[in-house]
Amino acid sequence: MTPVFDEHRAALEQHEFMLGIERGRLAVTLDLLTDALILIGQHGVYCTSSRNPNVPALDVQAVLQNMNGAKELIQSVMLELERKKTTQ
């Protein structure tokens, strides 16, 4: 097992039991991404753009955009798995 499985064993077991292995792991992944988004969002408050102090620095904006994109992709996979499950 990799460290992520050890660190998040309880959440993985709970979600895998409720949703199945694939969807449970995706759900925990979404939770981890959400936590990371919160942290990077807080960091963006202090790391502002030199051109416009009202927005995060460009690198923080890029990280936020990519992480939000990853969340959308994971959510779409979960919806597709649910759709396939209900049509079988």
C-alpha cells in the first residue's frame, strides 16, 4: 500500500463500502482535491498579482484552474459510473 491508502484508510473504507471501490476512491480523491483547493485559495490571498493586487498570482491561478478541472473530470467519471450502474 502507498502512504495515501494508509493516511486515508478510514475515509476510503467508508466511501468504498457506501459507493463501491471505484466510486469510493473517486469520492475520497474529490475530498482531497477540495481540501487542497481551500489551502491554495488561502495562499492566494497572500500571494497576489503584482499587476492586480485583487487577484491571486498567475501561478496560483493556474493551480486553481487545473485543480478545478481535475475535480470536474472526476465528477464526470462518477456520474458516468452511476449512469452505467443504473442502466444495467
